[in-house]
Amino acid sequence: MRACPLCSTLCTIVPLTLVGIGLFAFAPFDQQTKTAPVQTATKEWTVHDRTRPQPAPVTVAACCAAPSDAKVLFGGADTSALQSGEGACKWTVANGELCIASGTGSIQTKDSFGSCQLHIEWMVPETCDCKDQHGCNSGIFFMGRYELQILGSNPNKTYVDGMAGAMYGQYPPLVNACKPNGQWNMYDVVFNAPKFNSGGALERAGSMTVFFNGVLVQNNSQIKGATAHAAKAAYSAHETQLPISIQDHGDPLHFRNIWIRPLAD
């Protein structure tokens, strides 16, 4: 045991083997157990390897416009990336906002997606009368079946796995970050799609990480199955990529600045 030249603390030197090359890593010495933590060699590249490929550059816009590698689903006027059923999007556009036309049905993306990063902003008009699940309700359905709830939840109360930021029927949000009606809310979601084997059995559950107005409300929460109302969620095998839908629950919510970045599974 000797002083570590990197951290100036007492450390042990633990030998590691990586791709057949003898390496050394400094591990802090545990004064209680008198042992060093176990370290495992899991990286393919050596530390600071200058031949390691560089990540692709993207141009980052002002908050919270789409980065250069994103697909814009709605930017203020064009709804061509969205559809109602098999036809054109029936929701209305006014003042750069996409507004639910109640009774016209949910909309969905024309393209299909698996794992992805989604940004969407939504607002419950101040004139809406929110009572429990009524008056200010919508939702985002990844792959058409895994719902992230949209609901006016400030100060409206409902069952907690059905409030804003909830993975409907499965997980309440960690905190209530919802703004009052008449103000814009923002979701930034990392959705990891589930995987099924060739026989249709689940190999990997899906998950969501959700930032709600910049606050973490779902921390890699494991999806239990397709969203169901008042019933336990369950998985059934499906395609690796499917459209994302936004629900028409009969309430006139508004949306803007919707963009997506497909992610490798």
C-alpha cells in the first residue's frame, strides 16, 4: 500500500487484464475491511486511447429547439410527419401550436420508431376545468402501447399512477413538476424499446427515463407491459419499430416543438 500519485490517498494497486494486455488500476483502500474494491475489466478500449472513434458532432440549438440530428415531428406549421389513421392529421394548427380537435381521434407519426429520445411541449388551456382524469387529459404512447401520461396536475389531484409524469397504471412520477394550466410543460424522454426473441418471449423489458420541466420524474423505470386502464400491464410480442401516438381524450390540449432522435438498441 502506498500513496496514490493521482489522488494522494492510500491506495492499493490492482492488476487488470484487458484484451491480453497487462494493465494496472488504482483502487481506493477500504480502511475498514483492509481490502481494495473489486474492479472488473469491461471496456473494449484502453483509457485515453487516441485512436478510439470520435462521436458524431451535432449542432445544439437554443433551448429547446431540435438538434441537427433530430427529426422534427411538429415545428409550428407542418403536420406532414403526423397522421390521423391512414389520412392527414385532423388536429388544428394555430399560432404555431398543434391543438387537439376533440372527437377526431388520436394522431400518430407516419414513421415508425423503436428506442428514441423524444422532446415534446404541451399545455392545458387555462379555460379547462380539470377534475380527476377529466377535462385536461392526453398521453404519449410509444410504439402505440406504452403510455407516458399527460394531465393537468397543478392543482388537480387523481390517482398518482395517472397524474402528469406517470407511466400510466405503472409508476407515479418521483415528484409533481407540473405547471398550472395556461403554462407550457416540457417532457424530455429516453425510451428504450422492449426486445422479444424469435419465439415471441420477452428478452428485455422496455424502460423510460423522463425529465419533466427539467426535473427527473422517471429514472430508468422498467415498463411492465402495454398500458391498460384499471388492469395489470402485460407484454405481447410486436415489431421492433412502430409509430408513436398522441391521445385524443376529448380535451383541447395544445402541443408544440415536437422532435425525436432515434437511438440504437
